[in-house]
Amino acid sequence: MKDVLVIGAGIAGIQASLDMADAGFTVHLVEKEPTVGGHMAQTDKVFPTLDCSSCILTPKMVSVGQHPNIRLYTLSEVTKIDGKAGDFTVEILRHPRYVDENACTGCGACAEACVMKGRIPNAFDMGLGKRGAIYISFPQAVPLKYTIDPETCLTLSRGKCKKGPPCKLACAADAIRFDDTEKTLTVHVGAIVVATGYDLFDPRLKPEYSYGKYPEVLTALEVERLCSASGPTLGEIIVNGKKPSKVFFIHCVGSRDHTVDNLYCSRVCCMFTAKQAHLVKDKVPDAKVTVTYIDIRAFGKGYEEFYERVQKEGIIYRRGVISEVFKRGDKLYVRGEDAFLGEVYEEEADMVVLAAGLVQRKGIDIIKKLGVKMGDDRFFSGPTPLDPVESGIDGVYLAGCCVGPKDIPDTVVQASGAASRAMAVLARGKAA
């Protein structure tokens, strides 16, 4: 059996798929979203080099979409896995796109014509931007094919769009398929790579920070979308219609926290906060930027140097825990303790950014049913820490943040490691 299944098409799934496809194996890559790319596609720049995320990721996304040895299934999920190493039978449920992928040219005429255009929060922009009922998630999406959201499309949700429907009338390629249905297909593979990624901790579980209550309180990923040139503000830092002059970053929201039972460090938060503090200072030079932290963990290559660079740019690092974000009148305030000065302070803020930690992805029941164990942190855990790609199930290997929080370089390395182990199974026809 020379075929392999990869579950998840973030940077880990993309790297593993390309490694195995380049080696001549047929890869079945399954992604539940309409496009590949995962969370990395939502970021503006990577740390510590400040390289453009899209410049690194987009060529790999395009390669995945065009590679002759990769069968890409977006808007899909794995619903059943049977068998053993060298001979797995996998069922894949493909949700309807309501647009013929073969016919769609990605011209955008349908989206321009949609009566719901600009009225629906765009999940890719963390709800900060708007889209229509027919959309692509972002301009570099792969595949660059439009998708109809059945919950907001007036034809699919109410039976009829009173204007036509205009999307179908505008589509010169006749690609709109309102009668599209779910489809199930079966593939046979010799090995499986699990790269299901992570979810962000929901800051609403920490009500003292007032996330969801005040629009000036944002998560780090929301700020990434504000910084991005393809984001809802075209790269401008805009909150409540103006550029903020006082910005607070709060570390360890949902990490190293007994109150939400997340005792682990999410590893990337210190550095993505430093990066975002730099970006805010770069885009709003006169802003006062303060980073509040418990400890700084700058462990990777070039990370400590980047942390020192950010401090020299005039960004204030203040050690201590923030106890509350609140409003007095129409002004937003942060209350916290300065651990070095040994005093409590209150300071006004125009924008508060929460460095929300990483948690295990939802919807991973099929992986649990395989028998892959989870550690105390609720991430997948193999039988030994000396082999981080090992799942404990012959022929099934783990890659990326489904094993635990990690940065992009570590994710890519682990993805290539999982791919090599899977190829060993495929080459031998049995478990390594």
C-alpha cells in the first residue's frame, strides 16, 4: 500500500504531505475548512525574523494544491478508520461547497452580486471583517474556489433569494450548485499522519479580562488580522475607529493557570507578544506599549536577541499579574501588580491584547477512537517523550501542535519526522 492519509492541512499537514508526495507516495490530505493553511495563514509575520508569513506559506499551499501525488479534500472530515498499519480503510465525509470546483474560476463575480455581501462576520478575520454568503476565506486561499455558507445563504436557508439568486445569474461559468449534497468516499492507506493543530483558549473563561464585553479587548490572533495587509483594516491598527495611543499586552491568558486547569506553558505566547508589540510600535510610533508578564521564555534561536531588540524600541515590560480590565466611565483601565515595585497600579488603555494560550483542537473524536492517548494537558501523547511523533498505534504518527504547543520551526521539523516514519511503513508495507 503506497497511499497515506494526512488529517489537517495547517503548516504541519502541508509539510508532511509535500515530503511524502515528493518521495512518490500518494497523499490523501483532509481539511475541514474550505482552504488549507491553518492558523499560520492568519498571521502577518513570523518571529524572530519578521518575515512575511504568506511569503513562506503560500508557495507551499500552492504546491499542495497542484502536486500530482496529493489528493486534497477540503470541507471534509474523517469519519471512520479501520484496519492496521499497512492496510487502513478510511471513510471521508465531504461537505457540500455548493460551488463546482472544476467549473469555478475564482473570478469573484458571485461574491460581488451576493445580497448578503459585507453583512456576515468573516471567521478567517476573527469576526473583525465582513463577507457575503458566498465567499473565499482570504485572497491566497487554496483551492481558490468560492464556497456558499448554507446558514446565511437566503436560497439555502430560506428556500429562495428574492433577487434571483444574483450569485447564480452573475456566474458566467455556471458553477453554482444549490443541489450539492454530502458525499462519502473510501480510501485505503498504509499509514496515517495526524496534524489536527490547535484551538485558541477562549478568554471568556477569564471574565476578569472583559473579553467579549468591550471591543477594545482583543486576542492576539485578532491583532494579527489587524496587522495583515489583507485583513479587515488593510494593515492599520484601528480600534473603535481610531489608532490606539495606549496599548497593554497581557501574557499567559489561559496558560500556567490553575483556575482553568491549564497548567502548561503555551510556549509561543512570549514571542508572538513581542512580535506584535513591535508591529504596533512600528505602525503607531507614538503609542505607549506595555507588556505585562509573569516570566519571559525566549528559548529558540534568535528569540532572546529579538526580545532585547523589542525592549530597546521603547516597549515597556512590566512584571506582574493583571487582575482586572474594566471601564470607568467611557475609559478602559487595567489594574495589576508591579512585582518589582511591590505596588498595585491602574492605568488607562485604548487597546488591551490578550495572549491567549493554545489548547487541544475540538472535533478529534476519531483520533481518540483509534486509541491515541492524551496527556494531562489534553494534547496527544505517545508512549515515550523520546519519540514525539509516535502515537502508540502502529502506522499512526503525530505532527505539530496536536502533540502540544510549539512554534512554526518546531512544527515543520516534527511534520517531516512524522512523514519519514510514515514512509518507512509504506516502503515496508508494515509498521516500523
